[in-house]
Amino acid sequence: MKRKINIERLYSLGDYKNIKFSEEVSEIPEELVNNEQFITILTSLMILRIEQTYNKYIKLMESTRGRSTDDAISLIEDLKINQLDNLLDFMKETKKEK
């Protein structure tokens, strides 16, 4: 039987505003779920990835501070397009390797 582990972290942004990040790993074999060392390592990694995501979010929000809404949206759109291009390039490279 396969299992999954989900970790959620709620961060306060001040002024009664919060943001929640989560990390999920699914299809974990039963023998690994019952292995304490594996679970400790996996959950630590998941927590670190959430912290990293939160810090990237804070950095992004700081880069949009002081900009008009249109400028902030444009910046985020440019970043999104760049990441989509990176993903497409990765997928093309992976396909070539097969």
C-alpha cells in the first residue's frame, strides 16, 4: 500500500494576513513510511523546501513593492514566462536524451 506525506506551514504576513505553503510527496512505499530515518530525512527536506519557497515569495513581494499594480503584474508575468521557457527547454533536453 502506498502512502503520502503532506506538510503545511502557515506564515503571518502581518495585519491579520497569512499565507500557507504546502509540500506533498505521494506514492511512498509502505516499507519507507515505516522507516523512521527515511521519514525524518524526507520531512526535513520538505520543511526546507517550504522555507525556500516562502523566502522566494518574500523576495518577489519586495521586488514589486513601490511599483504600480501594472508594473508589478508585468514583472511577475515576465518571470512566469521565463520559468515556462526554462521548463520547456528542460523537457526538450529530457526528450533528446531518450
